[in-house]
Amino acid sequence: MKRFTALALAAILLAACSGSSSETEQSTAGPVTLKLLAHDSFTPTEGIFDAFTEATGVMVEIVRGGDAGELLTKAALTAGTPEGDVLWGVDNTLLSRAFDADMFDSYQSVNLSTMDPSLMRNIPGHEVTPVDFGDVCINYDIAWFTDNDISPPMTLDALINKTYANLLVVPSPISSSPGLAFFLATVAEFGEDGWQDYWTQLRANGVLVVDGWTQAYSTEFSGSSGKGDRPIVVSYSSSPAAEVLFADPPTEVAPTGVAPFTCFAQIEYAGILRGTKHKAEAQLLIDYLTDVAFQSDLPLTQFVFPVNSNAVIPESFSRYISRPENPLSIEHNVIAENRVAWLDEWSSIVFK
Amino acid sequence: MLVSPYPKTSHWLLVVPALFLAVFLALPFGVIVYRGASIDAFVDSITNSNLQRVAWFTFWQTVISTVLTVVFALPVTYIVSRFRFRGRNALLALITAPFLLPTVVVGTSLLALLPQQLHYTAISIIAAHVLFNVAVVVRVVMPSWAHISPELAYAAHTLGASTFRTFRTITFPLIRPALGFATTAVALFCFTSFGAVRILGGPAFSTLETEIYFRAVQLGDLDGAVAISLIQTLFLAIVLYAWMRWTRTSSTLAVVHSHAASPSRTSHWVAIIIVGFASATAVIAPLIAVAYRSATGWSQVWSRSTASSLFVSVRYAIISAIIATLIGTCIALAVAYSTTSTRVIELITSLPLMISAVTIGLGVLITFDTSPYAFRSAWWITPIAHSLIAIPLVVRIVLPLVQTIPQSLRDAAATLGSRPRVQWLTVDLPLMRRGIATALALSAAVSIGEFGATSFLTRQSNETLPVTIARLLSRPGESQHAQAYALATLFFVFSIGAVFIAEVTRNKRNITS
């Protein structure tokens, strides 16, 4: 037995050292399966693509790859030879990175005519297609402020007031896209030379920075499931609606409110990844993603507004949500030029 | 050794390893340098106040972690080196287990143990580093310390030296080479720490290694990431060069004869009980904490996705262990049988130590992206990346074994008429077998725990266990965390068990032989 193992080992060693290995290419035949790359928060209703498969014969496999930033980076690093065919979930704060990487094939969906023209502002070349929009805003725990007899903050300026010391939790703009949106809101509000001072004061006022939105909202925030210590948080304008929808026991009154002058407008896009072998099918998928059926699924599964104006917005969604009138915004090319330098500066201010 | 025992083979033994390292290590690193390195990026990085902050943290946490590790490890090393006592094997297994754990799991267990106020602080990171690295010092220093004859200490005592003076003038000089080696290794591990910092650092604490990842993956600042990884590589190269110079001059112990004895005095017993109890607690406490917090997670651990990551991890471990052991053994044999200078080869084998795991992952991702070389999404690229990290370990395990094979045995075989091939099969191979088994086991452990390179190469469909644990922890909700804790508990128990069995069988073998 010993001799046998020795010989077997020797044989493997010799074979390996003289080295020969061959890889066979797998051939792709049969019906086409599209890979839809998406971030972790892409959670449509189960079976939503069955109708698409029935109509076109094309199957859809969802491949999730981390948060929005991570998803985009991996796709950007592999531009031209993508790991999927269609990408869901690059927003206006990250759009410039996608353009720099030249990772998308332009396409004009048949559904563009159903969309508000303002959604096309950033994408004259139709590199990507808008799929949903919403706002990142300061949310607050209504009960906490009632109990403590304090009025909730309505503006960004209010957050550096001593009244709100140690009450705010924000996701890091480096690792979180709502975190980045909130950071950009402060840049839009206080200017490229003013936000540094604002964040210095925010830090002095005890802001808590955590990795991601989920940790901020569901763990540290007092107004949601985690019942944390902090009654002010960065979240979405649609978060109160989500709280009502998932309330157990059911409720008619939203437990959280939105500070209307703190919002940053977010538009999310999908695009066909350059280098896909299934371009025609990918175009069909973009059409499906922007069509009424899929768009009507968005509000209650992902708490965003549909871009297709024919889509049905459920009453349970629209009743608890109002869009801020003039959300803050920054042109995507300005973001592109400054993002890395801003975030470095932000880190050295906040984590000094 | 001036005459090569197998003169014909020593050169072609290097062909496959050289090709392998060139394609999967040198090429990706070259592409990174080519794509990202520029004077501007370097200047930007060095003058960037945020990166200065990260570099400073990396440096001071390395110093503190290393010092604390040595301080905690020396008393433990003392009792396991000097004394034989009941429970010694169990204690050694307990202490060694954290080192075999994925750093992600060590981080997770501290998250479970430490109070909320210490989460995402420097203290938690340093605690993880100490817990992880104590084993390195104990294991490396123990043979030297056990080798010291107690008569030396008795003589010193007779001449009136205090216990401390005896340690300073006799024990310390004798263990210094081993201690120096262990300290350097610990410092390197702390400096390039990734998994523990990803879990415990939160948004505020970053080492250079995690900063490379954040830059590349979250910021999309490839130039910046490359600049940092080149600076880090340069720094590690200097450290490793110094280390190699230094270890060459210090001789290693050829024959280890243990002078460990049964404790004879009450003070010995007190030392053994206090130190043994304290160090066992330090390992068991995190285990109990993760086990406690995992209570509600077990029902979901066997869900499809978690079970599949277990399967993926095991498969990768087997494949990368085989690749690493084959390539590493080829290199070790080539070095041992070669008559020419081995410095070049030594440099090649230490390359994977200088080029960090994160850099390897990043390099592979951007290098093998063009058809027909689009390997980056092939499943086998991850085990290959793992094997790159394990190869230096394999070489360092197998090489000393081959070098100590007495030429007289081969000569005897030749005198009796066996040809070189038979000679090799009957003399060299049987004597290497235990080393190869150790190399296989260790490289499998490296693969199971690897997180840095895997972070770049992982896909939803083939997540490894550390990636799954990190993902579960990064999401909110008790049930997700409980699942992560349950996986960490599994790792912990399995690791302690494996080390204990290895310890017991080795001692049995030592007794019988």
C-alpha cells in the first residue's frame, strides 16, 4: 500500500512537472440566456421575466455583484468583454465612470417616448436607458421627536445645530450610493469650497458614519426595524411608504418623515454591455425593463418611481410619498472630475 | 553540496513552475504596472492626506499588534517549551487553531465577542491580529526554547543570576533567531491584513491593503489603487530582502531534542495553570461568543446558497492544494538538486509574498479579459490565485526536507545498482512524503481562508465561505448575522479539531519512532 501511494504520487508529480493540460471550450447552443448583471438591491417580483421569456424565447439569469459601486467597477474593468449582457443599476452619481470606461452600447428603446424628457438630460448619446428615479433625503423618526418635544430638522443647515447633536447617522459616500448622493447634496448646497466646513461641523456635532445604507437605516436608525439610537438618517423619499407597507401590525400612519430641503435626485439607468454576443436580445430586454408591466412592479418591490409614464403607481405607494419640489443636483461631469479628490478630502475630514 | 544528485533533472524541473508563475503572477502584475503606474499617480498618492492617514494607521497598528502578540505569546511559549503536562496537546491545538482560521472568521468571532462600543475600532482590529498571530510565535519559537538545556539555567542560578537575568543572558540569545523570524512574519501578516480589517474596520479604519480594494472596487480609482499596491510591494520587498539576508546568517536547528520536563516545583504549576487557563480562555471566549450568537442561524445554514459556498470552498481547496503542492515541490526539488546559485529561485518564490493577494486578484481580473484568454470568469482562476499564495509555503516546507536527505543513502542505492529514477523513488520520495502531506494540508487551509484575491474574482454563482460570511455580515438583520456566526462556529470547531488530531498523531509517531 505504501509503495502504491508513493508511486501514485510520483506519477502525479512527473506528469505535472512535465506539464500538459488542456482546456476544452464549451460550445453555446440552444436557446439564448441573457445575463442581467445587477446590484444587491435589485429585487423584482419572482417570475417577472417569465412573460419576457414567453414572448421572445429568451431566458434571463440575474447575476448580482455587490453594491452599485462594486457592480459598476467590475463591469468597467471588463469593458468590451463583459461578464453579462445587460447591466441594471448605474445611477447619475456614478454615470461618468461608466462613460469613462466606454462600457455600454448605445440603444434607443421604443419606450423612450413614454418618459419625461428631463430624464434624458445626462445621456444625449443614449449610452444607457433610464429605468427608475427617486430622491435621497434625510429621514426622521416622528415618534422620537414628538416624545422629546423637539421639531425635526428640515434643512441641511439644521443638522449642525446643537439641538441635533449625536442624532444623525449616514452611510459612507465611499461605499454606499445613497451615502454618495447625500454627500453630493451637501456639495450642491454649500458649494465646492463650502462643504468642507459643513462636514467639519457635522463631525463636531457627532455624526455617525457607517459602511452602508442598510446598516444606517435598519440598525442604527430608531424609526425602523432595528430600533437603534439615532432618530435622523440618510435614506430615500420613499422610505416612509416602505415602512407603512411592511408594518406589522398594519398601520395607516407613516412612522417616519422626510426633510424636504435635503433631497438629492437620483436617476437609475440600465445599459447593454459592449461586447455582448446577444445584442438583439439585449435590446429586447431593455425594452421589457422599460415597459409597463415591469415598470409597474418597481414601486412596491424597490421603492422607486417608474420612468414609463404609463406605468401604474399603486395607491399604497403614492399616498405616503411626495417628491421634493427642487431636489439638489450636480452635473455628472462635475462629479466625474472631482469625485475621487472630494472623497479623499472627505475621509481626511471625517476620520481625522 | 557541490555535486547534484540528479544533474539531468534539476533544470527542467523549473520549466513548469516558471511558466506558471510567469503567466499567473508576473504577467498580471506587469499589466497592473503598465495600466496604472505613472509618476503623477505616485505623487498624488504620497501627498494625499487621506492615504497618509491610511499608511500611518497601517504602520502603527502593525507595531502595536506585533509587540502585543510577542508579549502574549512568550509566557505561553515558555510553558509549552519547558514542561510536559496533561492537556499540553489540547492547549497547543487551541492556540494554533486561530491561525488556521480565515481572518474573516477571526474578525467575525471578535465582532460576536466584543461589546458594541468596540466594533469598528482600532482596538478590535489589534485584538484580532493578536488572536490570529500568537500561534506563529509559539510554533516558531517553541523548538528553539525546548532545545535549551535546563542545566544552563541551573548553572546561571547557581552563580547567583536572577530569573530575569537568566532569561536575558541565556534564554533570549538562544531563541533570538527564531523569535526574530516569527516577529517578522507576524509584522508582515499585520501589515497586509485584509479580512479582519474588512470585517472590523468599518468605514473609518483601513490598511493599505483594504485601501487598494476600496480604491479599485468602490471608488473605481484604478491609478490610485495601483500606485498604493506598488508602494506597498516596494516596501514589502525591502522588508523581505532584509529578512532573507538575516535568516541566511542564522542557522536553523538540524536536530530538535526537547528538554521539556514534568513540572517539579509549585511555582511551575502556578505558571502553567495561570498561563494555560488565560490563553485557553482567550481562544475559547470568541468561540463561545460566536456559537452563542449563531443560535438562530443554524436552520438557514444548510440553505442552498450557503451549502453551495461550502461546496465551492472545498472544491477550490482541493484543486489549489494540488496545484500549489506540485508547483512548490518542483521548485523545492529544483533548488535542492541544483548546483548553481539559488538566489533567483528564492526571489521567485518570495514574489507572492511581496505582491499582495489583493493585487493578484486585481491583476488577474484585468489581465485575462480578452478572448481567447478570458480566464477571469472561468471558475478555475480562483483556485489558481489561491495556489499562488500557497506556493511559497510549500517550498519552505518541502525544501528543508529534501536538503537534509543524506547523500549517502542515494549513494548506497546507486552502489546497489539502482538507476537515478529508482533511486529517487525509493530514497527521496518516501522521505519527502510527510512534508508533502503537510504542504497539501496547509495550502488547502490557505485556500479555504483566502479572501483578498477572492474578493475580486468571486461571482454570485461561486462564492467561497469567507465571501459569504462577509456578505452576510454586511447586511442588516439578526438572521443574516446569525448565519454568518454559525458558519464561523463551524470553521472554528473544525479547525481546533484538525489541529488537535494532527498534534496527537504527531506525538504518537514521535513516541513510537
